[in-house]
Amino acid sequence: MNTESEKQCVLLIYRRYSSSFTAYPWLFARSGRLCVDVLAPKSHMVRHSKWINEHIAIERDDELIPRLLESLAARNYTSVLCVDEPSRTLLLQHRELPELRKFLPFDKDSNLNEVAVNKADFQEWCKALGIDCPRSVYLINASEVQVAAKQFTYPYIIKGALGAGGQAVDRIESEQDLAQVLKAYADRKGWILQDFIEGDVGTTGFVAGDQGLYAVCSVINHVCMKGGLGPSQIGQFWKDDRLCEIAKKMTAVGGIRGLTGFDWIMTPCGDYKVIDPHFGRAVPNMVMAHLDGIDFGEAYADFITDQPVDLREGDGSGIYYWLFPQSLLMIFEGKFWRTLRKYPPWRKQVRLFLAGKNEWRLFVAQSLEFLCGHTRVVLGGIRNRFRHSPRCGS
């Protein structure tokens, strides 16, 4: 076990999202090689983690960058990792600040700064590397979407050009579906229409540095939020050398540093098409990679200390896992009991990942917040239906 003076200090930044991201302090600190501080809103759920050395709390969103600069000046951090998408976006917007240069996920002038946040740029980048992607069209406004939609057959996918935590994706099966999405997201900046491909959707997470690839782990997402198009709730460990080769292609061009990943879909004939990036930020379902024999915390420690590359790969054990707290939402989606029968946790090949070791306080607090929050949403929807329903006798 490393002494405190020998540990490398890592700063994790949270701006909005919680979910299984709250297990990242445990993932990094569990090996004893890393000391983990967190910069996050005062009320963020990650504050309950026992693996945090210091919670640098902010009251308002506009405090994040000033507090970050203050913290970097006061403590000798080896690395900074944006855990969620909003924190990554904010960091890249301030990449010209000289104090941030050595902590950025990409060089300040790299095209990866655009590739990471814009899905249209990402697909062009992939094509230049010879990486397959589904047929897609980038559009600026709703009028362009309505015209371009005539080129696609139902069903097809529509999503925002900018990421939104896995919540900006919809499946279109009729003109009415398209009209509803365009109305619901009228202020969206940029759209992508994409061929719908029947097949398993998955995620590959990896740790990379200037010396190459330190770790790779892949999963298939069997049950997801938002009707199967959102964040993963139940997944399965998967291994295919072709996915590792895609990660190597991405990192071989240089510039990708840290823990990141990409989403993909496996076609019925077994080919892979890459659909979305996680560049410059963490990947939520990699917190349970240890269940497949891979320690991302150790790999990250090797990366930030410039150790020689010794590629760690997941076993591809085929084990299924329930990912908390996302899987709790199945209670409100009406699929909990059906899913429980299909993926019973008491089976040998099924695992529960509730939280990191000794994180029961975090697990209970986060579960209660998650359940109470979605209960309020359901009750609010019921009240609205009653409020707008015709009154008896009227």
C-alpha cells in the first residue's frame, strides 16, 4: 500500500449527473495508488462517498471554473477527469486558459475538442480512420429535418448533434413521432438523422495515453432507459478483438488521454458500427469492470505516471450485471418484474453492482433520492392529466 505522500492526486469533476458515476471515487482510490478529490455542487450525491479525500463544493454553476483554478493552484494534482458530459463541455470551453493546459483531455488546438462534443464531427473523424458508422445526415433546424426525413425509411433514429447524457435519442416510426420530437426539442442546436440498425448496442471503455492503450473493456447493453435508447440498466460483459482494434485505431492518431470510450452497435451479420463518443469524460458502466477482471483504477494510475503500456483487457466472461441506480427506474417503467425473471440476481451468471465497497450510506441516499424524484415526476404527470381532463357534467 502506498503512503499518502507517494499517492498521485486526482481531481474528479461533476457538474450535473449522478447515476453510477458516483462510484468513480471508489474505482480510482481502491488500489491505494490514487488520492481522490472531487469538485462538485454542494448537494451532489457523490459527497456521501467514503473514498473522497476532499469534496470541493460549489454553490452555483458559475463557480466551477474559478474554484477549479483555485484548487489547481493550491494542490499538486497529477490529473483532472471530467466525470460527466456537462463538466467536460465546460472545461473544453475554457481550454485557452493557460492554467488548464496540462489537465485537458486533448491538446487545446486538437480537432478532438470538436469531435468530442459534436456527433457529426465524430462520425466524419471515424470515417477518416476507416471506422464504420451508420448512415447519418447532419441538419441545422427542424425544416431541414422534415425534408431530409423523406430519405429515410421507418424506423430511423433522430438525435441531437450535441450529447445530453444519453437522453437525446428517439426512434421515429411515423410522421407523428417526428412532429412530437421536433416540438419537444424546438430549441435543440443541430440534429442528426441516422439509419436504425437492428442489433445489440454496447459500449467499449478504455484508458489511453501518449504511450498507447492501457485498458479495454466492452459490454452489451441488454436493458436501457428511455425505451431501450437511453443509459444502460442491465448489461453483459463482452470481448471481441475487433472492438479492441477500433480503440487502438482511435488512440493511434494521438491526442486521446485518460479514461473514455465509445458506443457501438453490432449488426445482424456480426459487424460493428460506432455510433457515439464518450471522449474527454468517464463512462458510467465501466465502474463495474472489476467484475470482468479489469481494474480501471490501476490502469489510470499507470497512465498518469507514464508507466510502460501493459494492456489490460476484460475477460469477456459473459456475466450479466444490474447497474444501480439506473436499474431502479424499471420500477416506474413497468418492466421490473419481467426483467427480474429474465435476469435473476441469484443466478451464477448475474451480478448486482450497487455501489463501491463500504458505500452503503451513498447507496441508500442515492436510491432514496432516485426513487423519490421519479415518484414526484409520476405524481406530477397524474395531477396534470386530472387538471386537463374534462370535468364531469361540463
